[in-house]
Amino acid sequence: MSEYLLLIWMFFKIGLFTIGGGYAMLPLINSELVAHGLMTQMEVADIIAISEITPGPFAINAATFAGVKLLGIPGGVAATGAIVLPSLIITTLLARYFYKFEDNIIVRRALWGLRPAVTGLIAAAAAVMAAPAFFGVGISQIKPDGIFLNMDYCSIAIAVLAGIAIIKFKVSPILIILIAGALGVLLFGVLGL
Amino acid sequence: MAKDVSLSRIFLTALKLGAFTFGGGYAMIPLFEDAFVRKYGWITRDDMLNMIALSQSVPGAIAINCGILIGYKLKKLRGALVAAAGIVLPSLVFLTIVTFAYEAVSDDIYVAGALRGVRAAVVALLFFAFFSFLKPLYKDWLAMTAFFTAFALSLVFGISSIIIIFGAVAFGITAGILRIKKERGGS
């Protein structure tokens, strides 16, 4: 029972402090789930990829994935309900005072400060996530002297190609994930690099 | 001609959007507009734009928030509940299946290879996401200070995101008040 309460509490917090949707949730997943050892950084990266190629909002997909993985189907339902609950309470309340909220100068100022900070948090999450993807270990375990030894050049090449594909050719994330997956099968699975 | 508003139609529309929209919340918003503004005529365009703006500035998933606002506007609390349920349900069912599949095959050499490739691409997606968020901010030194402070506190000092978000709200309000005072003093 208590593990369900813990799961619900964690996802309630994640839902409550994710403002701006999507990737803004990542830093919270890192500090709630990864820091407490409930998920690995690799799994977080996998959920992002799975969310990009499956329908539905990222937040919901991530909650269902983590809940099912930790506590089976009831866990998935509990985590998903918990992440939606703050939205349901706060947004419904605001819907009644809709226009008042829009004009509220303090709220606008607070949001102004929030945007760059959340962007900073996403940047930090990207750096944290780059470590296991490019070096195979967590960011704290990277040793400066052996840095070139552990580098995964194939993964770095895939990331660079993906970056060029998004920026230069505006390829959709779905296609990028699928092609990167196919390259992964070829390079790591078939060729065993 | 607007069709009659009913709870079941709100639910079914939300369900359809939840089941067929790839790419998360941002991708879902235009489809909401298409269904509720153009097809059914239940919501005016102006209301829709306000709802989109509001759903990005309150906690939670953008698509869910937008659905809740639409549902509430149409049928109060019951409307909000069925809209949220409709958007969530397809993800819940689909991701439950995907998670079991993931657990079963993630050790397979080819699946593991695919995931390794995909993780690299995800890093690129993330960097692109934060660069596009950063773009409108980089000329504002105060915003850039907030950006680097949050980045460093999180990455170097390992401070919890929740604490940083509280700090950012306090910072936003303080900086906002100071700016208003300055504008008034200068004029």
C-alpha cells in the first residue's frame, strides 16, 4: 500500500511542478524518479523515444511507463491518475476565474521568471542524458583522463546526424527516432560495434 | 451549424485525439482547434487562443490542460473530467502494452542496439528543444542569468528541480516588480 502512496505522491509532485508541458517534465523525472533509484537515465531516454513514436502526451506516456514498470498495471493507472490530478484541480479552478487570471500581473511576472529557469533545467537534463548515451556511464562517473577511451563514437555520430536532420531538413521527430533505431540495429546489433 | 454539445461527444472527440496524435501536447493543440472550433463550432477562436495560452502556463501536460478547459467551458466539471479521461485513456492502454513488450525484449541484442541508437537521437532532440526555447530569451540578460543559474544549480550542485522552480517564481516576481518601479521612475 505504502509503495502505491509513494508512487502517487511522486507523480502528483511531477504533475504539479511541470509547467509548460512536455520536456519541462524531464528535470522533475530526474530529480524524483532517477535520484530515488526508481528509474535509470537510460529508461528515461527510452520513454522519451517511445513517447515520440506513440500517440498521446509525453507526461501521460511517461507516467504509465514508470507506473507499470514499478508496480504493474495498477501502478500504471495510479501514476497516470496522479500526474493528471494537479491539472484537474488547478485548471478547473482557473477555468472559473479564467480572465482574471490572464490579467493578473503577478502571475505574468512569475511566469516570466519561470520560462528561462525551466529552459535551464531542460538544458541540464539534456547534459545528464548525454552522458549515458555517449559514454555508457552516468555523468558523475565520467573520468577526465579516460574520456576518449569510453566514448561511443557511433552514438555521437547518430546524434550529430539527428541534429543536422532536425535543424537543416526539419525532419519530424518520429522519423528521426525510427531511423536512429534502424541505425542502432545495424551498427550495434548486426555489426556488433 | 453547431452540433449539440453532449458529454459522450466530448469524450469521443478527446479519445480520438488522444489515440491518433503523435508528438505530444504541442501537436495535439491544432487538432483540438480543428475539432472544437471548426468542425463542431462549440468554442470561438478567441476563446481557443486564450485556452491555449493558459494551458501552457498552468501545471501539467498541455494537451490535458487544454482538454480540461474546453470540457469545463462546455459542460462544467463533468465535461472537464470526460475530456481528461478521453485524452488519457488511449495512452494508458497503449503504453501499458508497450511497457510489457519493452520489459520482455529490451535485452535482445537487436532491440538493445535499436535503443542505443535511439538514445543518441533523443539527446539531439533535447538539445534542439532547449535551443528553440532559448532563442527568444538570449537578448534579455536577466533571463539569461536565470537560465544559467538554473542550469548550474541543477547540473553542478544537484539541487532539486522543485526548489529551483520555487526560486524562479520568486525571482520572476521580484524582477518584475523592480522593472515596473524602474519604468515608472523613468517616465
